[in-house]
Amino acid sequence: MKLKLFVLFIFCTAAAFGQSVLSSQPQIIQPPSHPLHAEMHALAAEQSLVGGGAYTYAQGERPLWEFGSPLPQPTPLGDVARAVRKEKLAAKKAEIVLEKQGS
């Protein structure tokens, strides 16, 4: 019980101290101004992204055969499920032999 009262006292003291420290005057927040943000100005100098002058390129169309064969298409999940079901039905069933042990 004493511990609960002590914790309540500490909590109330902290709340009262917090109210006395804060100012009741409103604080007006002004965002920073950026006057040059939307004005026209010169662009930076052009820079090469690949480094060095050994970069060449060509324009035009390349035949499809130069790109190699396309990747194989994955088998649809439904077809895989059907194949597994057929294998399961065609699998050899275990023979159940029940022998009655009598007296």
C-alpha cells in the first residue's frame, strides 16, 4: 500500500512539474523559405556514368535470334497436381491380409 501511494505521489509530482515548466504562450512555427527552389538556373556539366571514353552504342533493331532462346515456361500448378493425382492412382496398392487368430 505504501509503495502504491509513493508511486502515485511521484507521478503527481512529475505531472505538476511538467505543467509548471511549459509556457502557456503559443509558439508560432514558421517553415523555412526557399526562394531559389523554383527559379530557372543553369544545369550542371554533363558527366559520363560509365567512366572513360571507351563507351560506344549503336541504334537499330537486332534480330531475335541474337538474343538466344527464351526461358522455358514453368508448368502450371494445375497440371502438376493432375500428374501427381494420376501417379497416385496408378501406384501399386498394398495388399491387406487379415488373418484371424483364433483360439
